[in-house]
Amino acid sequence: MTILVTGATGRVGRQVVDQLVRRNADVRVLVRDPSKADFPSAVSVVQGEMLDIDSLRRAFAGVRTLFLLNAVSGDEFTQALIALNIARESGVERVVYLSVMHAERFVNVPHFAVKSGAEHMIEAMGFSATILRPAYFMDNELMIKDVVIEHGVYPMPIGTKGVAMVNTRDIAEVAALELIRRDEAAAHLPLEVINLVGPDTLTGPQLAAIWTDVLGRPVGYGGDDPTGFEQNLASFMPKWMAYEMRLMAERYVSDGMVPELGDAERLVGILGRPLHAYRDFATDLAEGQSQRTI
């Protein structure tokens, strides 16, 4: 049966589609701009938006399983709830939802609170669902790599409690495997939550030390104060979003984002291979690459 992927032109969604295609799944994508939908010919493309009810109904027609990814936006919660309602209306009962680790705890951070609310809706509506809760995306470092490489400062306020960092390739492959497992199941499967983490939980000073080793010259940690971080982000994204990222960083500093016992080992079992390490990702960035062959 058909698997519908939302957010398919983004960094995670595109890789989910690629992983599904590799496994010969029947894939459909919902995209705002078809000109950006340079997917394999086997992928069906529906033009539309998450708040366009008509296009959602077209996209959901004949779909068995949904990968729901909502980008951070001012109306993210409405998008998620509308999509889940249209999914149920269309007969979709199987869902893999991309949430975030500690969604239920970091409730003052808007996109964490949104995902916590969507998780509750998924459970209350009785979907056969897997909720994926990724920790900090290694790919977020693309926003700060120039500061690190050119100025010798690691500027992300990570703190000293430790934050798990996960590669989007690991996120996408786990998502694809869960989508196929749900889609091919003969019966309704119970709700399951999977924390998506990397092999290491790192502090701000440890991250600076990794970059020092990778670059072969000193890189300092910029410290726990998020003021400069927010100001820098506000130069290229909406101020409300920069402030939201500040709130997230403050929770990293105060609480950390530490995996539960066995999280990494569980993922290794699912993938059948080691998880991608931050040091390798940093090396790729330093060499001008964003991907390393698996």
C-alpha cells in the first residue's frame, strides 16, 4: 500500500523518501513546490500545503501509512492536527510521527509543546503509530560551521549537562524501517516511542575539543549565555523563531538532553550497524562535505 511522506523536500523528509525507494515501497509525497520534487520517477507527487484541505484529501486518497513531519512554523500545531484529522477521515490508521526528545518536558519551547500535543492526539485517536523522538540534529551545525571554522568558536549554547546528537541519516533510516513495518503489518500494532540519539552525549566544551582536534587549531566554547546566539540567528530567520531557538538552548543548558539507558543500543539493533558519530560529521563539514557514504 501507499506511504505518504510530508515534509519530503526537507533534509530529513528527502532522506526518508530515498530510504523507502531503496526498499521498493510505494511512495507518495506532498510538496508545496513540485519544481523542488526531484524524486525518482516511481515517487508520486501531489502539490499542496498542510493547511490546504483539498490538497490534503487528494494526497491521502488510497494511503495506508503516513509519515508526518511538520516544519517549525507559527502554525505548526494546526498543521499537525489538521493532517491527523484528514488522515483519519481518509481511513489512514498507521502513522510514524517525527516528534522531539523531551517534548513533554520542554513545554516552554513552542515546537516541543506542539509535538507533545500532537503525540497526545495520536494516542487519543488510537492510531497504530510509532513516535520518533530525535535529540539534537547534527545537521543543525550547518548554521554555525562558518563561525567554528573561520573564527575558532563553537557558538551553540549546549551547556555542561550533555546533549545527545543524532545524524539525520540515522533518523531517516529508522523512520523508513518503521513505516514499512507498520505498513506491512497484518494487524493493528500498539503505539511505540523510539528515542533517536547518536553514540555520544556531548557538552559544549567537549564539542569545542572535538573541533579543535578536527581542525588542528584551538576552538573555544562560546559559553552558556544564549544572547549572542539569538542575535545571530535573528539576522537570517524571523525573530520569533530565533527566540524560540534561544528557549531551546536554555533548556539544553539547564536540563541537558541525555538519552535513556539502552537508547543507542536499541537503534543499533534496529539499523544493524553502528550509529554515525559527531566527530565524523564534524570532519565532513571541515572538508566541505555534508554527507559521508554509509
